[in-house]
Amino acid sequence: MATMPNLLLGGSTASDVKLASDGRNLDNLRRGAAQDPKGAAKEAARQFESLFMSELMKSMRASTQASGLMDNAGTKLGTEMLDAQLAVKTAGRPGGLSEVIEKQLERQMGLVPGPIPNTRRANESLPTVQETTAAPKVPEKSAAGFVRQHTAAAEAAAAETGIPAPFMLAQAALETGWGKREIIGRDGTNSHNLFGIKAGGSWNGPSVEVTTTEYIGGQPRKMIQKFRAYANEAESFADYARLMKDSPRYAKVMERAADAKAFAMGLQKAGYATDPLYGQKLGAVINTTLRLQRDMA
């Protein structure tokens, strides 16, 4: 009786042939995901590519190979086993399909951040300023860029007010989500307003109207508000400096402007924002800004 030829290529063994269609191996993947999510994603992607390549080769053989007199159940089984082994050996190589699948799985599992969605809608209605229900997360790249971009303007404002530049950079970061949330007018005009300063009756400059969230009695409500508009971000820092220096409302804040906690909580008590957690959030972002500046030094 003829023996079946060894179809395991390149020194592979039967234990190397692990496909997601095997129920036991699927259970192993589930258990592995709890202990090593990235490893499980990599293995699942490799197995999916193996299955895909196996089906592809089967389809190619069916369309190109004619039946012969020597074809029988044994040769068919041998061919299928050979195709399966080729699929296993080719799967998981750099630049292959498994890399794309692995990245997608990692995004779905929350292991890596996905692309930032474009949420800017057409100007069919008044634009909305995103709610600040929590301190903005620090983006890996743009946070340092935000600090570098506005340091000069913040230092100029610091010279006018005595408020440390990192404190103002942090407040601008909190108000804009590190530059990701811009106050855009209905006609698409960028207000360059980094501090969320509203355009009250005493403001004679340009302004934009947006829908924003205000806290009334501790409850968030959507309201249409006018915000001051500037030609550039440096003007926003300069106007903020004038507001803090000249408004009696912030006199007590200015008395302890060099203390991060007192500054943050003082702004909340003075009513700079209606968010009841504004001081706490600002204090956290000040610490982050100071750390970023130390890392950049």
C-alpha cells in the first residue's frame, strides 16, 4: 500500500496548521485575547489570510485544472492538503493581507487609535461647539505642536498680565481640545478664538454665532451665542490678556495668578465658564502643559 507523501512544507508540523475554522482553536483565540490582545489579533489576522489564500488556490485549480484518469479521492485530498499548507506558509508575511487585517482588528479592539473622523458638517445650520464634559485627551503629536505654535503669543500675554504662559496655553488647550475644536461661524469663518470669549454688548469687533452648551442650574443646555472673532490666534491671546487685566470680575484671580490651583479654581468661581468642573479640568491640563514644556526643553 502506497504511503501518503509528506505534504508539510519547510519543516512545518501538523501543529502549525491552526485555522480559525477549528472550534478548539477559536476558543484558544478567545482566551488569548484576554491575556495578550495584540498577539491574538495578529494570530487571527494570519489565520484569516490562510483561509483566504486556501480558498483562492482552490478556486484557481478548479478553473484551470482539467480532470484526468489518475484523479481520484486520494489525489484530491493530497492537493487540498498541499494548498492548505501553502496558504499557511505564505500567511503572515510582511506587507501581506494579514497586516491590514491585524491593524483593523486592533482598532476595533481599541488597542490603537483610529483615524480622526471628519465631523465638520456643511453650514446648513449654526455650528456647534463640542461639550467640555471632560478635560481634553492629550493627542500624541498635536499637543506638543499646539504648545510650540502658541508659546510666543502666550509669553507676550504673560508679560502683560503676570499670568504664567503655561497657564494660558493650558486654558487655550482646554477650550479648543488642543486646537481640534475651532469656533467656526455659520459662513465658515474661523474666529481664531482660543479662549471661548463671548461677544457681549461692550464688544465692537467682529463676531461669529454658534450653538454651544451652557450649564444652567448644573444642567447642560444648547444655546446660540456670539463669540468674538480675531484675525489670528495672537490677537486672541492679547484680548484675553486685556480681559484678565482690566475686568474687575477677575481681580481676585489676578492676585493669585502664579498659583496653578488658585488660578484654575479662581476662574471657575469668577464665572469664566458655566461648567461646574471647569477649575478641576483646567488644573489637570495645566499639569500636562508644564510636563510637555519640560519634555520639549
